[in-house]
Amino acid sequence: MKQNLSVPSKVRAEHLNREALVYVRQSTMAQVRFNQESTQRQYALQERALSLGWPEEHIRVIDGDLGISGSGRSKRPGFAQLVTSVSLGEVGAVFGLEISRLARSSADLMKLLELCGLFGTLVIDEDGIYDMSDFNDRLLIGLKGTMGEAELHFLHARMIGGKENAASRGRTAFPTSCWLYL
């Protein structure tokens, strides 16, 4: 039997018969406003779903979390919608620009990925197609999720370090709105 090489072997008819969800997120409204290339790249994942064989009517974009941090401290209605759809067995694949963009909290990401494994949902990003029922794919995605959470920690630590350094030199800047409270 000749294999169709245009569609990767992990994408099967059982996936294509269910929805492809494209999850679009930016952490802040400033990123939404000033970093439009990232947002456009995320929306372009619809084209990737089409190229892998999903019919247009089975592709749904979830972009309700634009401007909301993925750190786990914020309520994200789009992420909740994503988790619910996967839990109902409606989703053949979840598309994200980077796996760590799905959730910066390893706990949130691991819960979603576990559900993807239980319900036969693929996870697809720019680097590849991952089947959460495959040990090696779970290991790789787990590492990506941990790295995403570490990245958030390092960014926060640098920001705090810079503020503390400026304060130690007496160069603490306050937003103009702070003067209202003094």
C-alpha cells in the first residue's frame, strides 16, 4: 500500500473528522497593538490546518485571550473554551504558534496535554505534530512547556532586577498616576 506523503502519518481521518482549533494569544494589549506580526502568524495557522487536510468548516479560531497573560494567574475564557472542547472529544488537533504559548503555567499546559492524550487530540505548532499518546512526543512537549515557564520566570526576574538596581541608585520612576496617591 502506497502511503500519502503529503499529509504526515500522525494526522489520520479520525483527526480530520473533528475540529482543528487554532489558539491565538498575546500577553498584553500593548503586544496586540504593537506586535501584530505575531498575531498574524498565529492566525495563519488556519492555513496550516487546511494544508494538513482539515476542511475549512472544521477549523475554528479561539482568540478570546488576546491581551491576557498565559501565566495562570488570569482567567482566560479562550483557554477554558479550548479545554472544554478537547474534553468533549470534539477536537482533532490544537494549533498554536509555540506550545508554550498555550499556557505559561506548566500545570495548565500539562492538564491540557493530558486531555489531548486521553481524547486522541494532536498538538501542532511550527516545529511539528505531536501525539500525546506517544511517550516521546509527551516528553518533548513537556520539555517545551517547562522551558516556556522558565522563560517567564527569567523575564520577570530581569524586570525586577532592573527596577531594584535603578532604585539602589535613587532612580526610581513612578508613573504619573502614582502622584495622585501620594
